[in-house]
Amino acid sequence: MPVTELEYEGLIIRAGAFEVIEIKRFIASVGIGRADSFSGERKVKFFEPPSEDGFFDGADEALEAAIAFARAIIDGEIPGLTVRDL
């Protein structure tokens, strides 16, 4: 399972790509979180980036879509999705 993590606008984005063996395609998941430096706790919200049919042809494509989706959420570009409460 390929996973990538990066910081964006003070938040941590962690994206993962999961292969569906039967069809040799991938689904993606992304978590957006904020580490609490005082308590050590981490608050995270999870999202599934959209795709045409729910799948991606490769792991890299799935990760790129997940990261782009997370950045759009953080930037306030996706109606109804927010991470302001983290």
C-alpha cells in the first residue's frame, strides 16, 4: 500500500492507495490532521477523493488525486467539506 505524507497550510495530509486485486485498480483515501503539540493527540478527518467510477488505474494516480483533493478541502474549494474544526 503506497502512502505519502506532506504538510500543507499547517496541516498534515496523509494519502494512501489500496489495490483492489480482483480488478487490478486502486482506491484512495486521505486523512487531514493537526497534531496538538501540547497533548500529543492528533485530530484527523478522513475523505475519499472522487473518481469517475470510484477507482484509479494506478497507485500514483490515486495518490495524486487524494493530495489534490485534500489541498482543495483545506483551501475551502469543496462545498460542504471543511477541516476548520480540527
